[in-house]
Amino acid sequence: MGETFPGMRATVLIDGDCRERFVPLQSAGAKPLADHGVLLGGLSELRTRYEIARSDPTFHLVIYTLGGTGWLERAAGTVPLAAGSLLVVPAGVTSRYGLFDQAWDIAWFHLADQGAWRALRAGQAQVRAASEMLALRPACEGLLAEARLEDPGGRRLANLYAEVIAHLLEREVAAVADPRSLEVRQRLQDLWAEVGARPDEAWTVAALAARVHCSAVHFNRLCARHYGAKPMQMVFRLRMERVARLLVQTDEPLKWIADRVGYRTPFALSDAFKRWCGLRPEEYRSRAR
């Protein structure tokens, strides 16, 4: 069948085997997405035939390939859209894409040419690895499940899911507009994974900054921008998270745990842990079991 939607001149060919679940943007639960300029969106399980040719759209298009394979037609040839890939088509850019074989599962969004999404202007259709795929899909599923519920609890949960989706999209768009931001975020994630694996190390701001190849001053700025925290606050949190796991997963004494997270005495660790979660380690262990 052929369809058109507001804000586009398009030919849409969709066979009946395709299943599309649209985000109910008119509902109170999805309001954060509408407030962020998301015009349309959803999860689609595409089968048999699906093809869209769009000319001069007034919105930006973002498609995540969750599974299967699609295609994007370019002047130089057809580009596959495999699982884990991201397709971005800026407003005003003509595009043609569709289902490649038997299945293509996608999350997709139409974004107004305003606010944070303006960073996509004047670009070309591009395909690259998605950076927010793992968090996006469950957030979309959660929003679709909760947004249509009438009870206040459902609306609150839907609002939270919608906020998560909006922020994940903003991150993705920032990475498209400035690929270096994605590189920096990946370096930071790798750094904190290293700290989490070696919490007993005598970490300093200078040592952490050296791992991501920047000055201590710039590293402080990066942590504030990406995490809203200072570097040593991040180290403290990772150490306490490790302590919490060891308290639950082992019967080892606090002295043994303190040695493994960089504290000289169990008393110092006990005070730090109480500052973090409000409970002494022994209280936390007894409640968690």
C-alpha cells in the first residue's frame, strides 16, 4: 500500500506482514518526547516488503537497526543497514530505503528541525554504528507498555522512559554532528571500566587524566559535562559499588574487602560506605540477604 504522513512527500510501500507500533505522542506519558521535538516514532518489525522513497522532508530521520537487514540507496550504490547500525537522514535530503531480505527490525524517529536536532542540518544521509542501541530498545518497549495506561503510576513510568529516549537521541545526534564527542565518551567509558576492575589502585586525578590523554583541568571539565561529578567522586562511587557487591556475594570480613578497594583500614571503609548509602557494611549485608 502507499501512504503519506504530514511533513513529507513520500511513497511508502508496506506489506501486511509488517508490524508497526507507534509511540503515542499525544498521550501524557510521552509528553517529554513531544517537548523535545520528536514528531513521530516507533518500533517496527518489517517483513516481506517495506520500502520508502522520501523527497525533501521537513524533519530529520533516525533509524536504528535492531535486527535483520535493510538497505539505503545512494548514488554510489546500495548500502546495507545491518544490526547495530544507525541511519540518519537530515531534513531536506532525499532518501530511499527499505527491507533487504526477510526481516528488518527497527526503532525510528522523526525529529523536528529545531533545538538539539538542528545540529543535523546541512549534512548528508549517513550510516554508522549506533552508540546507544542497548539502552534504547528497552526504553522504547517500556514507553509503549506504559504510555497507554490510565493510572498515575503508568504515566510517571512512561515519562521516565520518554526522558531516557530523548536524552539517548540527543547523545546520538551529538555524536553524528561531532564524531569526536563519541570518541571522548568511549574513552571515558573505557577508563571507568578500568577503575571498576582495579578499585584498589591509588587513583589520582592526574593519573586518570593521563589515561584519556588530556590535562587534569580538562578531565575535570569532561567529568562534569558527561557525568555531573568530579573525577574522584566517580572513583568513590565505583569503589562503593564494588564493596556492595562483595558484601552480598561473599562472607569475607571487612578487612579483606577494604584491601581490595583501596582502603587501609576496615574502619575507614565502614565510614565511607555509610556516607555512600546510609548504612554500615554489616547492616547492608544483613538486609541484602
